[in-house]
Amino acid sequence: MAGIEDQIKEIEDEIQKTVYNKATSKHIGRLKAKLAKMKEDAVNRAMKAGGGGEGYSVKKSGDATVVLVGFPSTGKSTLLNKLTGTESETGAYAFTTLTVVPGALEHKGAKIQLLDIPGLIAGAAMGKGRGKEVIAVVRTADMIVILVDVFNEKHVDVLIRELYDAGIRINVPEPDITIKKTSRGGVRLNAVGTLDLDIEEVRSILTENRIASADILIRGNATQDDLIDALMGSRVYVPAIVVVNKIDLIDEAERTRIEADLTERFEMSPVMISAAAGYHMEELKDAIYDSLGFMRLYLKPVAGPADLDEPLIMRLGAKVEDVCHKLHRDFYDKFRYARIWGDSVKHEAQRVGLTHTLADEDILQIIIER
């Protein structure tokens, strides 16, 4: 009897060779649903097998946690040391890092926790190497730095595949899909906006998951993969950037080729660095900061000037109520109104409520009941 990996490979091959069209869409949808269940079961078994290694439980700190993901010996430890001053052991051999090593990066007022983890290997999602512990750390991160070097830039494909197999979706929004199982009535599909999926595709995917009756609401467009992810319920959606290390070891023509190739294949420009030489460290810090979607807010007390030296770091799209919750629950419970100076209001010192959306570098004064 074929093992789980062989069964997965057979289904992947069948999906690959089947041309997608109206006639085959139901069949492909069912195969994809079956494949997702098999991978989910394999990953869950890998996660449950054995005990966790010492050093893999790291308390999150700062405004966000960023994890460095790469194959062994791509320079993760050297990069962590360069960015944070943390002493993560480095060496010219694989698996130097055997535990998770945290470091702190401060940039534009943000305090960012960086985690250097053991190198991933092919099959990590299924538990190979230290895959179980490493994947568990990555799933809790606010952002991922995918690190390769100039001699192994093709590893980006393998790393992204491992993350995908582990239920980690990078640089895509979580699909807005609501699935409510019902006792009878069959499958009812409702959509807000244009939807390419048809009811027969949805039924075939639900049938593979042993769901005969359900109300499905999809806001915006969605693919078969999006629906399957929503059914699994275990996916995490994380921003990521690709970083190419050791660019000081190749010439300009080769650097240009690698950068162009990765940009075309992944629709995002990689950050080209040399951790050992310290090349483009500021550009990398900016890329991490921007990918996290940070904005800076300056708090102004009732009597006195705003503190322009220590910004409060929030995520883009944050509202006044989010700031109140981050500061202290009393700011929310006793809130009267806030005054804003900045781009989010039409005039200076404008009074706003809890639901007002803030903008980068707004000055904020919160008035509470006394």
C-alpha cells in the first residue's frame, strides 16, 4: 500500500495533468479538497508526534514578531546579529542554530522582535528535520522574511511550498467566506460581487468534506483553493518578503538577473543584501517595517505638547478605539472624545469618536471622564 507521501504525489500529478475547464472543474475541485485533507492530516500527525524541543517556546514581545525562514546556512544567524546585535552562533556548516534565538530591532520608533529559527528542509511541513517545531513558531509570527542566498535563489519555491503545505498563506488576504452547516436543504450559495465558482464546484468540494447541507456566503471573488482553505479552518495569513543574501560574492550582472527573475516569478521585488558585509541593512529594515503595515501616532496630553520622540506604533487602519485598548481599558471605558491633528481630519484639533480611522503621524489627544 502506498504511503501518504506517495498518495499525495499521485493526486498532485493528476491535478497537474488535468486541464481546467467547465467539464473538469468539479473533478479538480474534489481532488483538491481530498489533497488538502490528506496534507492536513499528515501535518497534524507530524505536529503531534514526539515532544517539542527546548527553546522553541518564545514569548512574543514588542510591536510585532518577525521570523527568519530559510534553508540551513543561508545566513540567518549572521543577519540577526547584524540587525539586532544578538549573539546567535554562526558557522560555515548546516544547522548551527538548534533553538529559536530572539533579537530586538528598533526602527522608526517600532520595537520588532526578530526570531532566528533552525533552517527548514524539504518536507518540513510533514515533520522532517525540525519541521514540527519550526513550523509552529512560523505560524505565530506577524511577518516572515524568506531568506535565500545568491547560490540557491531557487530555494524560494521550496520554502513557499513548505509554508503553503503547513497552512501558511503569504501576501494574500483571508477570503471572506462564511460556511454554516445545516441539517437539511442541500447546499445554498450566496455571493456578494462577481464570483467565478459555480454551485456544482462548491457541492463537489463540500461532498469530499462530508458536508451535504450548508449555507455558503462569499463576499468578493474566490477560487476553489479559497473555499477549501475556509473549510479547513486552520490557515494563517501572513505578510512576507524575499531577501537574497551574499550579493557581495557575485557580480552586478548576476545580481540583476536574480533580482529580475524573482520579481517576475513572485510579483514582488526581493531585497538584495549582504549580512556579513552589512550591505543594504537600512533598506531591509524599511522593507520589514513597511510590510508590517505600521504607522506612528503621537500622543498629546491635555496640558502640554505632543511627545514627538516616542511614537505609539499601530497598524494601518487602526481606529481611536484600538489606541484606547492598547493604552489601558480605562481610556475606552471612560472615553468622551478625542482631538486629532493630522491627515485623517479636515481641520486641526478636530473632535472625533472611537470609530475614527487614524493616519500615519497623526497627533492624538484622548479626553476621558474624570
